[in-house]
Amino acid sequence: MKFSVIIPVFNDFDRLEHCVEALLGQQTEETFELLVVDNGSQPPLPLNSWADPKVRILSEPSPGSYAARNRGVGAAQGEVLLFVDADCLPEPDWIRRAGEALSRTGADLVAGKVELYAANPERPNAAELFDMLCGLDQRRAVSRDHAFTANLAVRRRVMDQLQGFNASATSGSDVELTRRAVTQGFTLAYCDRMLVRHPARNSLSEYRRKIRRLVSGSYQLRDESEYFRSSFTLLRILGNCLRPPLTAMRVYHCDRAAPFSWLQRFKAIAVLFHNKYYMQWLRVEYRFGLQSEQYR
């Protein structure tokens, strides 16, 4: 089995270097290649950034990480496509575990665990606590028939049939593609041992940027000229405003919360309320045509 690891990058070379080093140090007998796709960074990533022949530097000028991933898919030679983000740190056995999971389960797609960590593990701030409790929960995502490209293995034949990611959206195309795969009869599995570590978001401004991308991506993926202007949208927004207290209880008692004190859990829940209501406000803006800016 040959693997192609696809890593989009946009102005994040320091963390990319650590990611590539972790991948070049993989403990596996499988053959693999690393496709780093520069998505319009300034200055551009030099083509000779790594001397190792496993690494190929590609360029995709069209903005958006999904356009970059599609560029990597088009150039990949592997039977299995492995997706990871430039700021992730795959464990030394990541590729081997992906191969084992695909063989053991027979699945067409396998999503691996994403473990979020704080800049200072001894003193995580409220934003980091929320991300560590709620962010990139692949197990829960797979139970809902989707997954995230921070840690995802896809058989090449599946991607060929799906014809890649929707590159017009700023966010959410990984969820859309994996749901589309399941709808078309492909199987999606979760593997706890296929692990990457990911830095937790550490400020409310980072969350606001992410939420703007999510709402913008949702707008782009759903024929939003109709969706966001329907009266049903306002009812949905109102219903979503009533959900955070129920979500807060789930967050407080979730498995990930076990290592955290009650005070840390309440700090995370405060960020939850901020994020949920900020998202609904953006949806109101889209509903009334007040939001036209698209976010990367």
C-alpha cells in the first residue's frame, strides 16, 4: 500500500516544518510521499525546502485550503490519501496505524483522533479549555457520518469517484465531502490510535475568525441565496439561541472533561456561549444581507 500525505499551507512555515519532520520520522515500512501545497503564501515556500525525495512542494494560487487539497489529490500517486493540517504533529506511528485501520475495518475512509493541547499545559486559558473539550471531536463526528481533514485517510478510488472537495467554500468542505461519501455508500470508520496532536485555539479572536469562515462556508455550500433568505432560517436561528444551555451540560459532563476542574469547565462553557451567540448573529447578518465579506 502506498500513501500520499497531503498538507495545505498558507503562511505557517514554522509549524509546517515540525509537521514535515514528524512525517519524515514515521515508523513504517510502507512507502509514502509528502505533498506540501503552498496556497499563495507570501513569500512563497521555496521548492527546495527539504532535501528528502519523499517531499514534493506544489503550488495552488486559488485561495482556500480545499483548492490546495484538490491540487495535492491531482498530483498524488498513492493508493491511500492521508490528509493532515500544517499545524498538526502526527505521532511516529501515524501512517502505520492508518494502514492497519483501513485493513482491519475494510472501511473506505478512516478518521483518526485529534488531540488538542494548550501552549502552557499547566495553565490553559478559557479559549484553550473550550477547544480541548469540544474541538475536532472526530469520534463524535464519525458517529454523525462526517469527519475533518486534520486527520483523515481516504482510499484513492473513493476520492476519484467523489471528484474532490468543493473548492468554492472557505470552510466545511471536509464535512460535506465525507457526508457525501457516506450517502453514496462508502464506509467511514474511526481509529483512536491513528493520532495527531493539534494546538488549541487560544483567543476569542481566533474563534471569531473560525466562526466567520464556518458561516461563510455554509453560505457557499447550500445555495444560500435561498437558504439564508427564507423565513425558516429565522426560526432556525431562534432555536439555535435556545440550545447553548443544553450544550453546556453535555460539555460539562463529557469524557474529555474528566481531567479538568469545575472552574475550568465553567471557563470553557463561557467561551461556548460566546461562540454560539456570535455564530447566530452572523447568520442574522447573512439573512438580512448585511454580511458580504468572504473569509479565508
